[in-house]
Amino acid sequence: MEDPATLAKLSVEAVKRQIEHQRLRIVRQKNLIAKLDRQNYTNISLEVRLSLEKMEDVLVRMTAKLAAANEELFRATVDEPTLEMVERDCPM
């Protein structure tokens, strides 16, 4: 089994890839909307715009998930001071 730091790092990397893929899908969707508008397919364009809004909402949630994954990575990789370390670093 992987250690918590490695699992947290893998999670961050996976979410970053998902976000990048979602951003690319959004760009393609915007290009499709522009193309449909130029060709006067307004009914289809409206449906595609609704889909775009949902895609952008998903991106917002993914970004929040990335923040949580980064927080988990931080917690997994930061060494909490032990009593021995504190006594060594702060002698009385």
C-alpha cells in the first residue's frame, strides 16, 4: 500500500489532468457555439450553451476538489514536530 503522501500527490496530479481536459472540452464547446451561430443554427446553439454552462459548473467543482487535494498533500507531507524536535530546537 502506498504511503499517504504518495497517494495525496497522485490525487493532485489526477485532478490537475481532469481540470486540463475539462478546459479543453470547454474551448471546443465554445468553438462549436461560434460555428453554430455563424451558420444560424440558433436552436441547437442554445442547447449547446446550456451544456457549456454545465461544463463550466463542473470545472468550478473540479477546482475546489484540487484545492482540497492540495490541502491533503500539504498535510501528508509536512512533518509535525515531535517533542524531541521541539526540545532540541528550543532548549530551556
